Amino acid sequence: MRVSSQGVTVVALLADPDAPTEIAQRVARVLPARLAEKSGHGRRFDVQVVSEPFTAGTEDPPTLMRRIMDRRREESWDIVVALTDLPLHSHGRKLVVDLDHEHGLALLSLPPLGGLRLQTRARQAVEEAVLSLAGPPATGAEGPPSSQPLGRFVGPLAPIHRARVGEEETTDLRYVVSGPRGYLRILSGMVRANRPWRLVPGLSKALAAALATGAIATVNSTVWSVAESLSVPRLVIAMVGSVALMIGWLIVDAQLWHRSTDASPEERKRTGLYNASTIVTVGIGVLVCYVGLMIINLLWALFILNDQVFASMTRTPLHAADYWTLSWFVASVATVGGALGSGLESDEAVRAAAFSKREQERRSVLQDDEAE
């Protein structure tokens, strides 16, 4: 059991800025009591949260473990659990957690925990990692403890399982995800880390262009006639086309597409994962924008439309369904206007709205390397 001279085990949660730090701070509120309860024998824990970009410039797990070890020596912590929202890879597999029982270190990648119940899963993973590291250290040929630190995540049907560790690494226990379920879990975790709901308020100029386009289109009699003549399948096609145009325009114009500089299969898989998360992230943000525009256009139509003027222009009476039809079609038109308006946004603004802080820094480093 790792205990400081004061009889208290000092646990540091070393977290990347933004979402990992927020998660670590919430975990730290309940972690000391839970650790003391589960460890027993009156043991006490002092949990500290340190926010710093420890993954800056690298995604190599052995390099990150050495950085964590250096920070532990500088601060004299007993145990360090590092959290990042970047997906990490080792020997072609997607890393969940690395543990070094000898030095009391753990490196936890949040995306493989999935996009749902992330806070609960992160707390459970940190809790079990700390209990494993705080236990009696194995020596000699015994190897790491036989208990599974991530026991509640590991099972015959679970995508998380143990993996081999390189002989040159200090890590003695590693968990990875694999298979289609593992891919979907890490993809949802990456999208959650990017927080796509921030895309709409982050693109103020594009949103202003979309709202202006929708307001003008709603009072245009030609748009009334076109909307009145469209069937539901055509409205769906217009919606899909406008959303796809907005997604494509944002990705191309802001250069969000990740290009691989290495032809290795591992790098191609990693590039595909990053691009898939970009498409899903931007897609969710655009869909949220579309639904918002539809609601705003509906309210505007309810306020501004006159049944007599509408009937004189379209030669059909104004029914309740016509408000929905018009709002639906205008939302598609407004989304195209928003795509054009997004061209006024700087690339940095779009990246800030679409990606987490660590992902922005990672892409910035890649662009600097390509420029050199």
C-alpha cells in the first residue's frame, strides 16, 4: 500500500485541459470517500486535480508514461492517474488504460469509455485504477496483481480486454478495445469529447446568415408556392441535400479533413477514425442547427403569415400543415445560406467550435509539421 509519511495516500489526477479537467474535478469530489470505504483499515486519501497539457506534441503511450513519472517525482505524489480525451494507440490497438504498479502510474484515455454515461464510467475507471495501484505491489516473478483493475468493464462480451506490453515499457498492465463494438465506442467517445452541441453558438456568422435567409424566405410568395407544391419525399431530399452541403462545406472550407502522412495500416486506421469523428461531430452540430432553424421559422411563420394573402398568392387556403411544410422547406434554404455564411468564419473559429481543445492543438501541431 502506497502511503505518505503523514499516513495519507496522495492521489493526483493529472488531466488535459477542457473536458478531462472538468471530469477530473467532478471525480475528485467523491473519490476520497469512495476509496477510503473500499480500501478499508482506516486508510485515507487526498485527491488533487492538476490541469496541464501533458499530451502536447505526442500520442505515444510510453512517452506519456515517462512524462507522468517525471511529474510524480517533481511533486512527490504517491499515485498519479492521467486523463486525456485523445484516442491513444499501442501496437495497432486502441488504448484504454496503461498501469505501472511499480511507480504508481496510470494513463487513462477517455474516448474508449464511450459517449454515454462518461462521467460515471470515468469515475469507476479512476477508482479501480487507484485501488489497484494502492494495493500491495507485486515483486519479482509475480508480475502485476492478478485482480483486474477494470473488472466491471471486462467480460466475455465486452470490447475491453487485456493486451500485451512491450518489454522496453515500464507499463505492466494494459487494457485496449477491439472489434466493431470497440470502434463504435471510441468513435462515440471522440464525438462526445468534441461536444458537437457547441458548433451552433460557435459559428455566429453562419448562424446569422441562416437566420437572415430563413426570415426573408418565409415572407417570399415564391417560396410559399414552391413549398406548397413539394411532396414529403422531395422535402426530405431537400433536407438531406442542404445538411450534406453544410457538412461538406464546413469540412472543406475550414480544412477539417485529416490527411495521413504515413502509409502504414495503423496510421490509415487512425486517420479514418479521426475523419469519422469529424463527420459525426459536424453532422450532429448541423442537425441541431437545422432543427433550431425549423422551430424559429415556424414561430416566425405563425406570426407573419396572413391566410388571405397566402391564399391569393398560392390559390390554396392556409392550413396548419402548411406552416410545417413551409418551415421545413425554409430550414433547408436557410441551411444553405448558413453554409455560405460559414465562409466568413475564420478556420480557427470553426475548429474551436468543432473540436476539443486537445484535438485543436493536435491538429495545429500536424499543420506546423507539414509546413516545415
